[in-house]
Amino acid sequence: MAEAYYQRLTDRLRDALLLEHSSWVDADGKLPAERILAQRFKTTRVTLRQALAQLEGEGRIHRSNRRGWFVSPLRLEYDPTRDAGFNDYVTAQGRLPRTEVLSLATSPHAPAANALGLSVNHPFYHIRRRRYVDERAVLVESLWVVPERAPGLLEERFEFSLWKLLREQWHLSLSHRSISMVSEALQGTDASELGVASGTAGLNICRTIFDDAHLPVEYDEEHWLHDALSIRVELKGTH
Amino acid sequence: MAEAYYQRLTDRLRDALLLEHSSWVDADGKLPAERILAQRFKTTRVTLRQALAQLEGEGRIHRSNRRGWFVSPLRLEYDPTRDAGFNDYVTAQGRLPRTEVLSLATSPHAPAANALGLSVNHPFYHIRRRRYVDERAVLVESLWVVPERAPGLLEERFEFSLWKLLREQWHLSLSHRSISMVSEALQGTDASELGVASGTAGLNICRTIFDDAHLPVEYDEEHWLHDALSIRVELKGTH
DNA sequence: TACCCTTCCTGGTATAGACCAGAATTTTCA
DNA sequence: TGAAAATTCTGGTCTATACCAGGAAGGGTA
């Protein structure tokens, strides 16, 4: 086949976007309404939406609730193996970080218990946060900290680095960790807290952390918008 | 709103899939035709396809060209920081690996040259391979090796581990590496070599490798089907 | 037996139109 | 002036239908 119309449409839209947000993208990076675009490119909304979905998959544009389509900002570079705080590396890349604490609680959590090798009834400090880059919500995360490692932790503030807290206030070493990353479709609470439709592409990052003495410290799950980050890991030495 | 019909459809389909491929999924893991499913769930193909796309995003099912929808196998666990060969870790997980060499050439390549700090005209040994797990093509990769590090490399066979070759035949150490991972939409050659539609969700992994003496050795790009793998990294020691 | 061709099945693309629900804006009125 | 209400705009969902193109399978032919 020559090539599907929506494919050529995708290419044309992509080119237009690369033209430094030129012509028909407004100052906020907002694209014209679907109906307008469909008309302009002489096709239906359905077909146009195929092209938009394609570009969304490429991480070039994203939708915000029912407000419209927007050009996606540069991906954030992120090294999940380092324990630099979110605020630090976002700032280091010239972006504006912000963290919101969504909830604090003490309760058991089976996946965390499993990952850390504790009994399923073991209570955890549960911290749930939402994090922004340049005022765009890019991830929600849940952290489950073993209370024995950091008694009284919930009295602290969590707008900043948890690990820094654990290191400086409780002198923990966080030496052993296992990290897993899986692509996912954001759903339920995660999707709605990020203000995206259920099914939006995301990346799930889980960490399990032990200290020097191999005592379990923390388990966490991050749910990122897929287009918001680029993972980068630097390694030295053969294994 | 109560909940979109296609959302409930997604849930019902997901449940049915989790029932150990029960009832209407055949032995090969093939789902019934879209038209059949649409009829069975009393909706249109368009709406049904929304639900299928949702499950595809979750990595539960995938489409094979125009043959139909299939249940996706378990994700392969993969640690990009280790240099265990593909064949080794696929086998270790009880799966069947296979590698096809698609092309061998000697030519310059700007991105590789950039990553390795060489001039853009610098020639590379270029190896392109397609790799299978249980006879499903899950990734295509291109490797650009610096000829000075492994003279005569192209005479070898590449159905197995390149790194093993470099270590054993050329005594290279591959100590310093930078790895980046980005979600992408598979396109062009990558998509067609994997037998999927342009725009299918994928994961792009790039490595830049230097040896003990900080001499550039190799640059490679892998394009994975997003539902085929789960990244897992194990780390020891604080940074 | 080996190959080619036809036919059928399946997903892929596209049209045209309708109504819904949340977000943003404007208007109204206390 | 300020808050509430109505309106408009935008994407989200859905129906019904049509035709296309690649894959698979069956059957016929050399």
C-alpha cells in the first residue's frame, strides 16, 4: 500500500511540531482543537485522532484531561540507581520541581512485605506523593518504609528527599537495592491523580532497599508518564 | 459518568484472559476475530478495538500483523547492566532464544561516532540482528563496533553473544558503560522487521561501551516490543 | 509431489454523524 | 465587586458501515 493517510498526516504534524512549535501551535504549546485540525487536513476527527495517538506514543504530544493537546516538554533524564533527590536532579536540568504529599498512613501492604521479606501483616509507614516538573504532574509514587528503621518518620516533612532524611536523621546506608521497570497502562487512582485518561502509557518503577546489614528499609513504586522521562544509567567496572 | 462501555469491556476481557486462557482463547493463545468478539459483546468493532488497544497497552495481548490477537507471554526479565548473553538469560528463564543476523557491513554512523567520541566519518563494523523468544520476534538491534578494537570481527558468527566474542577473542574488558532507555513508538524498518504495525509501543535501549583504558569499543541500539520485557537491575553499595 | 492461484478470513483504514462530560469562559445577578 | 449560573469549547465515547490489503488455507494443475 502506498501509505495510510493517517500516517502521512502523522508525518506532516510531526514536521510542523519540530518547526519550533511554529505556525499553529500557540504559546503554551497547545495544539488547535481536533475539529479544527480535522477540517484543516480534510479528514475526519477519527482519522485525525489516529495520527495524534501516534504522536502521543512517540512522546511528542500529550493530552491534558479535556483541555486539549499539548506539545510534550523535553524528557527528564533520570538515573534510578542513584540516590540523588528528585528536586536535585530536576533542578540540575534547569527545570522546576515540586512535590505534593497526598497521604501519610501506617498500614500493612502485601507487595511491600513480600519484596522486603516481612510478614504480610507487618505495618509500614506509607507515604504517597505526586511530583511535578515545570508544574506538569509527571509521577505519583508510594513509599513503604519499615518503621523499625526510622521510628517517628511520619513526623517529618516529605516535600523533599526521603533518602536524604533516612541518611541524615536515621543514619541509614541504603546499600543494597533491586530496581525493576515495566511499561504499563496507567489506571485507576494513578491515572486520575495524574489527570490523564485511564490507559495512558506509563512506566512503573519499583525499588526494594536494604541497608548495610541487609535489613529491609523501604519499598517504593513510582508511576511515571511515559513521555516524561528518559532513563540513563552510568556504570563502571565489569561484573 | 458511570464508566465507559469500552472500559467495562476491557475489564471483562482482562478477567477472561486471566482465567488461564480459558473458554474462548484457543490453544495458541489466539483470541477470536474482532468481528466475533464485537458481536458477542454486543458492540461495534470500533469500540471493541478500543478495549483491545487498552489491553495491548497493558502488555496482556498483542497483534501479529493481520493474523489476529494473541495473549502475550510472560515478560522476559532483563538486566541491561549485566553482560550475560541473550541466549544465556533467555535459557535461564526456561524460554527458547534464537538470533538472526540481518546484515553485516562496515560503514560510518554518526550517532555511534558521537556517543563514542569519534569523528563522524569513522567507520564501524555494523551488525544488525533480530532476536526471538519462543519464536516470537521481540527485538531488533544494531551494533556498531570500533574496528580498531576487534580487527577482523566480521569474519565471526553473530548468532551468539558479541560480548563473549570481544572478551574471549579480543580480550577486551568492557568496563565503562552508559545505558539509556526510552519508550518509543516502533516505526519504519524496526517495526516491519518485527512484524508489527508502525506506531506499536516499544522500548529503545542504547549502550555506549568503553574498555578499561577508556578506549571506545561499541555502541548499540536495541528496539524491544514494550510488552516483551521487564527491566531488573540489582545494585550493591552506596554511590 | 511441488507449486501456483483463488478464495476467504482477519485486522487496518476511513467516513459521517451523534451525544456526553468535564474545563474554561462569559454572563448574570445578588 | 464577587460569587454563582449559563454557555461554549474540547476531548471522550459510540454507532453503523464500507472497502482495502496482507495472511492462511484449500484446491487444482503441471
